[in-house]
Amino acid sequence: MHYGEEDYDDKYHAAVIPPIAATSLHVFKDVESYLGKYSEPSESTQPCKRYTYGRSGNPTVALLEKKLAALERAGGALCFGSGMAAITSAVMHCVKPGDHIVSVYNAYGVTTNFFNNRLSKWGVKTDYVRGCDPSEFEKAIKPETSMFYLESPSGAVMDIQDLAAIAGIAKSLNIKTVIDNTCATPLYQNPIVSGIDIVLHTMSKYIGGHSDIIGGVLCSDADTIHEINNAGRQLDGGILSPFEAWLCLRGLRTLPLRVKKSGENAMAVAKLLESSAKVRKVYYPGLETHPQSELASRQMSGFSGLLSFEPAMTMEQCIKFGNALKIYQTGVSWGGFESLFGMWQHEPYDAKVTGSGEKHWMIRLYCGLENTQELLDDVSMALDGV
């Protein structure tokens, strides 16, 4: 919580809250310093040797990056103006025209949209695997495969990937690995320790924590961070703004408390749903009934507030259930104080492979920070009404 603020007593008059460097420009004391800036090599551990222009770096953003790199046990971090900006920058670092990606099937929908509709135009092909068995990645490898894309747990059906095993396969063939670690948070899972190359988060979720920012971050070794900053973020102009960085610094101060409470609420709600005849299957890796419970407990130190379930209800009953909820609001995001409801038609991986066309309704609940019993009563009441 205080990492990176060691000299704030001297620099900022003992301010207990890190200040916002609300500036787009940093000037030089003389022309010689200005000219020297462009003749000195940059340090590989920092995006820039000296702050000059806000697109290249900012002190408030840099403080957040320092903290997030430490949380993820990484050599460095880069913050972006959205989670998708972080995702696309990480992917573009790993692929070139003609390359091949192996991705988990149940990744974030906008990510797969990027693979299918943007990268495909540049000659980058993507194949999808369920990903629960590391051998699926091995079997999908082609001579031009340059990246494995992971999301564990996945935000759709809470699939878990064996990070160490997949990283081992990738490293033996010089294939880069990228993972969306948003759901687990850096508190409960550190993929870099398992050998993953690049870890990213949508900071709009738990890191921000208050549903009031859009942002993303990727963490990796210092050299990779330096390369992505120079060849990616500076050219694309996607740096996080100082104010959003300051709000994320605020969010980090309560991150352990918020994630713990959110996870406790989710576990209680997941157990309630498991006991209902109106629920066919609950997807939450903290449950002992989760098919990958052992793996999840081995590579994660805790479980956050996101769960999904397959209802034994018609579409009309699902809608009625959602509308009956009083505390859970209907929305697409998660990670803040408020609990949220969402639903979609899901095509299972096996159905996609066979082309059977099978789809069923799924409901996702994000359990926020409200009183546990009130959330249980809310879900019970809504289930009783259908």
C-alpha cells in the first residue's frame, strides 16, 4: 500500500495521499538538459529516463505501475486507457502477420472479437481450445504459432488452466504466453511465478474498485515492458490519464479487504444456488464440486466475487428472475461495490466443435460488498418467484 512512496515526506510535505501530477508537459532547466535528454539511452527498467511529455510517462501513472509490478511479482508494468488497450498492446507485441494464436475458447468476448475480426485482416489466425487440459494447447500448435492466450478463471464459465504446465510447453517452443488475470486479481494469483510471460488486468474491475474508471495494465519483465512502451504505447497513445491513475492508487489501498468480502459473498451465494432445483450447474472455482477444484486451489490463494450458473429455467423465467432482484443491478461490468446480474446465450465448446448448434442460457452474478445475508435473501426471493 505504501510501496513507492518512501520519499513523499520530503517531496510532498508529508501528504498521506499521493498527489496527482496533472500535467501534460515537463520542462527542462536549460537547453543543454533538453538536448541531453535525446542523446542519453533510456534505462530498460523505466519507460523513460526523464519525464517530458504525458504520452510517454507521468509520475502518478508511474507510481501505480510500480505498485502493480510489485503485486504481480513482475519486472515492470504499463498502464493503459482501457483494458482492451492493454490486451491489444500485449497481443501485438507477440504476433506479426502470418502468425498463429492458440486461445482459450471462453475468453472475454471482445478479445475473441479482436482475434477474429481485426487480427485476421492482418493474416494472423486463431484456433480455440477449451484449455482445461494442457495437452489441448500442445495439439493445436502449428509451425507459425507465436502465442498462447489464457484467461484463468475465465469470466464466462470459470474454466481454469494449468499455468505452469502450459508455460512449460510454450517456453520449450519459444511461444509467448499472455493471460488475463482480472478475475483472480494479483492478490490471489501471480501467473509470472508460474512462468507466464505477460499478465494483464482490466483495472476497471477490482483494481479501480469503485466503478468510476476505465483502465488496463500489463505486467512483464523489464525488457518486455520497455519494448512495448517504445513500440506500442507511445505510438498508439494509449497511456492512462493521471486522474484515473490516482483513483486506482486509491483503489489499491482497500483491494485486499474488498476482494476478500466479495469472495465471501460469492461463496455463500454459490452454495445457495447449488441447493436450488432451479439451478442446473454452478460455476465457481471455490466450490469443492467445481471439476477443477484441486487445480484452482493449487495455483490460486483465494477466490473473488464472480460466478455463473446454468439455470434450469426458460428464457422468460431467467428474465423474471433478473427483474425480481432488488439488490443485484443489471449491468455488464463487475468489481465495484454493487452486486450485478447478467445473462447470455452460451454455446459450449463441444457444441462449437461439432457444429451441433446447441446453446443454453447462462446467468452471471457478481457479488459485491453488500451485507451477505441480504444478498442471500435477494437471490432466494428471486428464485422463489419463478
